[in-house]
Amino acid sequence: MTHVRGTAIEAVALVKRYGEVTALDGLSFTVPAGTVFGLLGPNGAGKSTTIKILTTLSTPTSGAATVAGIDVLAHPNAVRRAIGVVTQGSGTDRQATGRENLLLAAHIHGMRGRAATARVDELLELFDLTGAAKRLVKAYSGGMQRKLDVAMGLVHRPSVLFLDEPTTGLDPQARSEMWAEIARLATQERLTILLTTHYLEEADHLADHLVIVDRGRLVAQGSPEELKSELRGDAVVVELAPDASVDSARTAVEAMAREVTVTGRTIRARVDNGASAVPAVLAELERAAVAVAAVTVARPALDDVYLRHTGRTFAAASASASGSGSEEVAVA
Amino acid sequence: MTTLTPHTGYLTGRLLMATLRQPAFVVIMLIQPMIWLLLFGQLFKRIVELPGFATGSYIDFLTPGVVVMTVLFTSGWAGMAFIDDMDRGVMDRMLASPASRGAMMLASVLNQAVTVVVQGVIVVLVGLALGAEFPGGIAGILVMFLASVLLAAAFSCLSNGMALIVRTSESLIGFSTMLTLPLSFLSSAMIAREAAPEWIQTVSSYNPVDWTVVASREALSADPDWGAVLLRLAGLFVVAVVTGFIATRAFRAYQKSL
Ligand SMILES: Nc1ncnc2c1ncn2[C@@H]1O[C@H](COP(=O)(O)OP(=O)(O)OP(=O)(O)O)[C@@H](O)[C@H]1O
Ligand SMILES: [Mg+2]
């Protein structure tokens, strides 16, 4: 995807405070038009807050932003006409049918008569909802509801689409369908898509560019490939046996590898060549009389990028974040 | 480029459709005013013997009172639909779309207006069946509905504005209950003005609920004082417009909390 046509979204030094809580702490990023941009971070990182500001729902404590070239603070209504929004959770009317939901969205965007119904039928077809069009949304499965959400965001052919956790809570089948649809929208309809996700795998799969956000700050950005290639070599993960000494294990691994971190009984480290380093690491651990339960070697993944920039694993960060709405913990 | 009118139409359609899809709710809405009329009619049958009552039949007197109380008890809950929308993410989606805020408020008002007119028709029919007489005829009944719609507008805007500020159904229920009963008893809905203590008479002359009742009874009487009716309709109109305006501003308060 190389069709750069300028800038679709620009966020400049966004700060958002809720009383004592600083949800965004000077977040800046630029989204080139026609790309899929991923906002990745654990619970409470400030992803939804960013989306709310960019979609004019909320105003920042300080900072500025433009979407589709329009200033979100100065001309919120013009922004609203240019964007499609899929909020975290759902935004469908459960007491109405799928078709009624779509028609209302079309009408609100000023589409009338046959133009509106034709567009609605087209989207129902596209999202495989034609058969369920006349059923009330409360009878839809989670995956169908989410598809309807996305369809509603597309009714007026927006130039920028915001997707706040489009696949959270979906089963693997529904998730891969959603992925395919998002990828298709990006390539065939040349939409700019900003999506947030807990899933490193999702960001890796879909995003052309991504930023990793933690506690309201940008901690890393680039394409998934760039971020991964920042990490030289392979990751080695050692699981210690229950009675092993974590301290001696750490000293032993540090002798053989770099960037060593310990979480519970798991030691992570980086080596130039995993295949040849593992026997050496194991020998060193044996010399230190440390019992090992398992060893794995992995090519660099986004999880490692996250670990390196924040000092926490993604799963640990998601699990430790408190007070946010989602019960989901990322599995990378 | 105004979106107010078309958006109001589409959003009202959505609300009416949602109401019709809850048959139990519709049935309760229709039965409740009947019960009130029958119950209060029996309970207070002999109240007309008190000094201050002009008419000899309590049903004649009570019918407009029950219409107005129904308005209060129906439109006081208007904000519940807003809270449902907030809980379901519909509100956020609307607010991030070009949907006119004024239309969102007006659609709720129109939905309430339709409901209270339907309820009003039921009350009038039951009243007639119980032997009520309305010398003011059709014109009087239409004036009563007009006054009721204006009161419903003011009350549903109040309820919606409150919903946008408190954002939970518990608080809204508390607010609504706290307001509706005192406001109906601080009016001549059930008891003739002259039969109430003096301080209540004073308070009720500032109470839009009382304006609605007085305008309705006057218009339903044999020889209405149209000046008094118009004055109260104008007052109700002003209250409705002002609450509508303030309630629409409350969308900002809601968005500030996001
Ligand atoms: N309306 C609000 N009032 C008060 N605090 C809020 C509000 N919205 C968000 N916060 C706080 O701001 C921080 C960032 O929240 P945000 O919803 O943006 O996180 P997120 O990255 O979307 O998390 P999740 O992955 O759980 O959706 C959190 O600490 C959250 O508790
Ligand atoms: Mg979120």
C-alpha cells in the first residue's frame, strides 16, 4: 500500500485529564491517507480516549487534531460528516432491525429515497446480513452485531473510518471474517482506517503503521516490520521449574544473553541466533543447578517490542490495568 | 442547510417504532389512566360536596385532572430512553454523527406527545362512559390536548436534560418521582383550587401543571374565558421552549463527561 495522498489524521500533543487521572499525556501521531493505522495498547492506555477526541465526542484538555484535513475542535460537524465511527462495545439500536439501523444512519447522513435503500441493501449483502436484515438486532450474535456496527459506519462512504476494538469479544471465526473485511476496505475502497486493538496479532496482521500507547504516551511507532526489526535476534523464553532459584537463573542467563527480564518464573532474553544459543543457555543453567521446565525460541514479535519499550509484557500490562471496561486480556 | 426537520422525522419514527414493539408497555400505558379515573372517581366521589366545587359531578371535574396527571407520569420518564441509548452506545454513535441535537430532543418530545394524546383520548372516552359531560365540546377537548402536549414537551425536556446530566436510571427515577407527585398535588388536578389551603393556592398559580389543568377545565366549560386559556397556553409554550433549549444544551454537559 503506497498510495499516499497526504495526511488523513493528525494528532498533536493531545492531553486529556479526568480529574486526577491523566488518560492522554501528550500523544502525537500522523496517519497517512489510505492506510490502516493501528493504535495498540493495554487496558486504560488511552486508546478509546484518543478515538473519542478524534471523532468529536470528547474535547482534549489541551492539544489539537485534524481529521480529513478538518480541525476537530473548530469544525466538529464537518468532521462528523467525513468520518465513520464504530465505538467500543456496540452502537446499534437493539429494538430495531438491522435494516432499520442502517437506514436511520443513511438518513441521518442526508441520503434519501432509493439512494439510501440501495446503499443499505449493498451493505447488507457485503456483510452477509441480508438474511437477518428484518430481524431485531437483539436477536443477533455478537459477530453479526459487530458487522452491522461496521456497516453503519460505512453507510455514507466516509473517507476515514474509526474502529475501536472491532474484534474484541468475537470468536476466532468471526474475528478472521472481520479481518478479511477490514483488509478489503483498506485495499479496495482506499479508506483510511484507524483501529485500536488489544491484540498484537491483529495489529501485526492489519496495520500498515502502528503506534504503541502506554499510560497515555506513545512508546513506539513504525510499521510492524520496522518495529520488529528494531529487535536484533531471537527471543528466548525460559520457564523455570517450581523449586528453581530465580536469582541464580537470572545471573546464569545474563551471562549468555542480553535484555533479560523476569516475570514470575519466566525469564525472557534476546540472543543473536536462537538455535545455537539455546544449548549454551541450558548448559549455563545446569551449571548453576537451576531446574528448567521449558525453553522456547521465537522470532521477534510485537509482544517483544512492547516488552522492550515498556518493561512489561503485554499480557501483564493488560491484566494489571484496573478500572477499565474490558474484561478481555490480550493473547498474543 | 437545516437538518432539524428531516432528522426529527426519522428519529421520531425510530422511537414510535420501539414503543410499538413493546406491547406490554403499550397496554400498561393505556390501562393506567383508566385505572386512575375509575379509582379516584370512586374514592373522591363525595368531594364535590365540599365548598369550592362548582360542578356537581366529580367525573366532569376529574377527567381533565387525570389527563394532566397522566402527562406528568408519562413524560417524566422520557429520559429513560436517553439513558438506554447511553448504556447501549447509541447516544455516542449519534453524537459522533451529524445528527442534529435539537432533533434528538424534539423527537423525544413528539414521541411523548403522541403517547399523551392517545392516553388523553382513552381518558376522555372512559370519562364519557362514566357519564362525564364536557359542555366545551370538541374545541374544549382539543385545547386540553394542546395544553397537555405543551406540558409533556416541558416535562420530557426536563427529564431528558436530567438524564444527560445524571446518566443513571436510578438517579433519574429518583428525580422524576420527587417531582411528579408534589407537582400534581400542588395543582387543582384532583381538588378544586378553592378547597385547597391558601398557600397551596398561591404555589399552584406558579405551577405549569396547574396552568394546564385550569386551561383545560376552562376550555371544557360551557362558557370559557378564552383570555385565561390563552394566557396559560402562552405560559406553557414559553416554559416548553425554555426547557427545550436548556435540555439541548445538556448534550454538552454529557459530552464533557466522556
Ligand atoms: N469518562 C471518563 N471518566 C473518567 N475517567 C475516564 C473516562 N474515560 C476514560 N477514563 C480513564 O482514562 C484512562 C484511559 O481510558 P481509555 O478508555 O481511553 O483506555 P483504553 O485504552 O481504551 O482501554 P481499554 O482497552 O480497556 O478499552 C483510564 O484510566 C480510564 O479509567
Ligand atoms: Mg477502549
